[in-house]
Amino acid sequence: MTGACEVRSPCRPLYEGDEKLLRESSALGPSIGRAFLVLALSVEVAMNDYPVLYPKWQPQLKAATNETDPTKRLQRILEVEGVLWRRLNRILGSRSHRAEVHAIEDAMDDLEALKRITSQSRAS
């Protein structure tokens, strides 16, 4: 691990997959590359800073957002989207699951952005 603070806030050390992520995002050009990097790292920070509240889908979400290979990342995104839709269909309308419904909606928004950026990186 090497230290890196210029790209992230809050600062944290670089991990093995980060080097590939930095190369991949740089190859996309300044605007798309920066957007990809910021999104991937913000999702990673969010996933790592909070406890697993929803074990039915949060581990799959974390695996998708932490995947460094673009082809595998898209596959993992599609898999977790299926898990999220199935879970949402089960709990939608339940007053006791409102927080989880909102968390799923946020996760789906993040995955959609990550999927779009990952697709653009594969096309480059």
C-alpha cells in the first residue's frame, strides 16, 4: 500500500485494486475518468464506513462496486440489480421496510451511474 490523499477525501491508503482503477479512469479522459473515480471511491467509502444493515443485498453491492475488471464489474452490477429488484418487490409497501426501500433506491441509482461509466470505459 502507498499513501494517497490527492484523489480522495477522506484520505485513505491506496489498495492493490486502486492502481488499476486509477489507470482505467485516466484512460477515459479527464471528465469521464474523474466521474468514474469519484463515483467508485465514494461508493466504496460509503460501503466500508457503515455496518451491513441489509445482509440480503449489501455484500453483493459491495462486491460489484469493488470489482476492478470492467467486464466482471458489469456482470456483478447486473447480478446485484436482480437481487435488489427481487428484494424491492418483496418489501415495497411495507411500513417497516421504508428505510431499506430508500437504501435500495439509492443503491440502484449508484449502480446505474457505475454501469454507464463502466460501459463507457469498455468502449474506449
